[in-house]
Amino acid sequence: MSRPILAVDVDGVISLFGFDDPPERSEARFELIDGMVHCISLPAGDRLRRLGEVYDMVWATGWEEKANFYLPSILGLPELPHLSFDGAARFGSAHWKLGPLDEYGRDRPLAWIDDSFDESCYEWARGRDHPTLLVPTESHLGIEEVQVEALTAWASGLD
């Protein structure tokens, strides 16, 4: 069996926002990306590298190909394939990602980490013919160890 896919959002997973106090310097770094300041979670790099040992990862973000311009060098990640959304990106929701995710994940198990799931995302996941896991994050915390553990356990259970 081929490895499952992990679809990775950026904003709210790697690029943190919505916090009252900025994270400690050991936990995040502010970066100017396309003229906008982003608070990049530094532990996200290690967490995603570990997940890359059990998943085929793909960027599922409105950043599209720009994720590969910035994040590999900041976080020590490899370049990843990315989904294209043809201008459909809308901040604050994830439902506009469903069509490209469905096409990309076609006949494979798929996990998706994002901070903006709505009910249509959960309906889509329940309706897929292949195992599907949605892993929510909090936008001010991003990907944490608890999500890494859940994703790792889920992938291990597919065998």
C-alpha cells in the first residue's frame, strides 16, 4: 500500500496569528513574506519533517507555489508539491480547497491539517471512499505535538 497523503495548510498551522502576546523567540520568528509579516512557528519544521517520514506531503494553502519559495529555507523542509486553487482562496474557511484535495487524493488515504475547517469539510471527509482524517489546529498555536502524535498513530493504523 502506498503512503497516505498529508495535506498541509500554512496560515494557522505554520504561520501563526491571532495571539495576544507574541510567542517566545525560541518558538517563532517573524518573517517578511511577499510584503506581509508572518509569525513562523519554528517547531513546525521538525514536526513536519517527522511526519514526512510516514506521509507524502502536499501544500494545501492559498500560498500555493509560494510555500516552496519561503518555507523550506526557513524551516529546513524539502520542497513539496502544491495544490492550485485558481483564485478560489478565501481567508477564514477551508471549503474552497475541497475540489483540488479530492482530485489530488483520489484513491489514497488522506489526512489534512488546517485551522479553518467548516461542516462542509467534515461532510466531504465522511463521504470519501478512502480513509480521511481532518486535524484542526488553533491559529495562534499551529501544529503541536498532539497533532503529530495523532497523525502518526492514524497513519500507522492504516496498515
